[in-house]
Amino acid sequence: MEGSCLSIKNIHYKNLDIHFWSGTGNSYRIADYMRKTAEGNGLTTRIFMIEKSSNTTALKTATDSITGIVFPTHGFTAPWHILKFACRLPYGKSLHAFCAATRAGLKIGPAFIPGISGSAAFIVALIMLLKGYNVRGVMSVDMPSNWYSLHPIQSRISQEAIIDRARIKTDRFMDKILLNKKVWFTVNNLCEMFWGILLSLISIGYLFIGRFFLAKLFFANRNCDGCGVCADYCTLRAITMQGKTDPKPFWKYNCESCMRCSAFCPRNAVEAGHSWGVVLYFIAGVPASAYLFSWLSRYVPGVQMQSEGWFGNIINLLYYYPAIFISYFIFNALIRIPAVNWIFTHTTMTHLPFWGRYREPGTLLKNIAVRNKNAVHQTEKIKQDA
Ligand SMILES: Cc1cc2nc3c(=O)[nH]c(=O)nc-3n(C[C@H](O)[C@H](O)[C@H](O)COP(=O)(O)O)c2cc1C
Ligand code: SF4
Ligand code: SF4
């Protein structure tokens, strides 16, 4: 058994269930390391994709069982999909459990810079505690960043170095968990608690505002052949293929920017539009209340004062969602025009050859995703292990 150094007679559990959600394979890799450690120590393990909350019916309730939940960090907290999954878990009845969030570690020269998972693992642990689970510990672990709509990806050597360290950290965590030790007050967890509290407003902003903006940045460049892999393997069914003769993906509001569609597109056709993002920012980020109240103040004296208060903020929010949706709808129609597509593609960082696209090197699409039942596209022609 690699990495782990336990004596089997001290192991507290007989069964381990791991539920994971993974956009680009990092969280799957950690879940798989956990599985290997547990199996190496004689446990029977089951591993489930959190594709649907119905997975939770598989939870074991025996006292010699433990359940782990593994997922990526988004916006210094847990993704919305995972929060919903945790809320829909059946009551825990003291079932032992643990949570692990993967986050974006960087390697710069010899230095490893940790990511910030903030409240990610704690918020899920808290929901589980409230549901009656006996949460034994939480962990945040660095994996290579998959947020390449934000920055270029790391070299393969750096990625592998980060993944090797993640293996060691995961083994240490699992060793303690399997011996029934609590893993709460580690230096790393205390730092993340601090960040989680400090960045909580950003996390709330991300969950209720930012993620909708990010969802509307994606578009398909001219390489897209309409194969439908992106739509068929999205956990959230957040892509619809539009157009009968020349189908192209359309990203809906429920996209969580997990990067899976982009990472596994066989033609590298999914772009996270940067120039389009700037345009969208100026359309949707305009404080609508300022204009509305300045117009209204011609007729109602003093109303201008409201534009920056809570009332103004509500007006801005009410404007924000439809503004993004309508703009994306128009953008989606225009992007079919080859010249428009060319301009936005060539002013998008993800299109640059040096930028790169990340997926965990050893992970296949079939490891992390099941094809949607109602998939209607020709995905058979795409070999999953391509
Ligand atoms: C939309 C988005 C938001 C992210 N936010 C954070 C973050 O706040 N902190 C962090 O350390 N990593 C962040 N990341 C990086 C991922 O959490 C990290 O690469 C993770 O290991 C990806 O796991 P997966 O491949 O299982 O999806 C973010 C990634 C994406 C795509
Ligand atoms: S997977 Fe890529 S090529 Fe296939 S439809 Fe989606 S964007 Fe187009
Ligand atoms: S549309 Fe793409 S980025 Fe969005 S949730 Fe689905 S697979 Fe992830």
C-alpha cells in the first residue's frame, strides 16, 4: 500500500464510501488516492460521482462505515452544486464522515504556494454536522489550478510536483481518519478558517452574482463541429445544443464554470471569452440605478439619493441577471457570424497556444462523468480515452 503506514489491526472502519464531484479530475484524483489508501488497509470502498443528489441513497449507516465528500473550491467556498448536495443528504444518524476540498496550488520555482479554499470544506462539514453526521475531519489540499479562464496553466513538471505532494498530504489525512482520529485543528485548517471568514463576502458575491457572469463567458470557436460532448457530459446539463443543421453549445445560467466542457472538448473549441467578458462587464456591471434615479429625479425631487442605498442595490441586481442573459443571447447569435467569432476568439486568452488547457493528467472523462441520459448527440464517435 503506497504512502500509508498503518497497522491494519488499529483500523476503525470496514467500509468507506466516497462521493466526489470533479470538473477536471483533481478531486477525482484525491478521491481515488483515498480509495487506494483505504483498500490498502483492508476496507471495502465504493466511489460515487456526485452527478445527482440521488446518489445519497447509497449512504451506508453502519457504525463501521465512514463517508467522505470530495469536491473543488470555487470562489473560496464550496460550489453551489455541492452545497445543494450536502443539503439533500439524508440525516446522518451519527454516521462518521469527512470532507475534503481541492484548491489551486501553484509552484513557482522551488516554492509551493497554497491555494485558498476558505470556507469550502467547513461549510459542507457544518451542513453535515447539522444533519447529524459525526464529522471526523476536514482537509484542503492543493492540486494544480484548473481555473485557466483566469490564468495560464502550469507546466506539466509543476503540475506533477503539486500532485505528488497532494498524494502525501491525502495519505496522512486518511491515516488519521482511518484510525478514528479527529482532523480539525491543523495549522492548515486554522488558516483556511481565517480566510473563510475574511473572504466570506466575496464567497457570497461569487455564489449569488459572480458565477452567473462566469457562466456567460463561454463560447465555441470555429473549430467546434457540434459533436455535443460538452453538453452530454455536463453534470448540471448547463449546455444546450442550439441549431438543427449546425448545432453549437449555449451555456445556461446553471453552469458552475467547473471547466469540464472546455478541458475535454475534443477540438479545444470552448473559449472563456476575455474580450467578451469586458463587453459584458460594461453592459451588466453598469449601475442601472444611477441612470434610473437620475431620470426619475427630474420628476421626483430627492430620489437621486436612493441610487446608492439598499434600494439602489436591489435595482442593480434586478437589472444584472436579465442584462447578462439578454446580452449573452444576442452574443450567441452574433458569434455564429464567422467574422465576429474570429474577433472574439482571437482576443481571448484561452485561445493563445502558450495559455494551455488543464485536466488532471491521469484522468479520463469516463472517470468523472456519466453521459446524460437524454443526450442526443453523436458522442459515440468520440473515444473517451482520447
Ligand atoms: C470557477 C473556479 C473558481 C475557483 N476558485 C478557487 C478558489 O477560490 N480558491 C482556490 O484555491 N482554487 C480555486 N479554483 C481552483 C480549483 O478549486 C482547483 O483547481 C480544483 O482542484 C479543481 O478541481 P476539479 O478538477 O476536481 O474540479 C477555482 C476554479 C474554478 C474553475
Ligand atoms: S465538445 Fe467541443 S466540438 Fe463538441 S460541441 Fe462542444 S464545443 Fe463543439
Ligand atoms: S457547462 Fe461546462 S463549465 Fe459549466 S458546469 Fe457544465 S461542464 Fe462545467
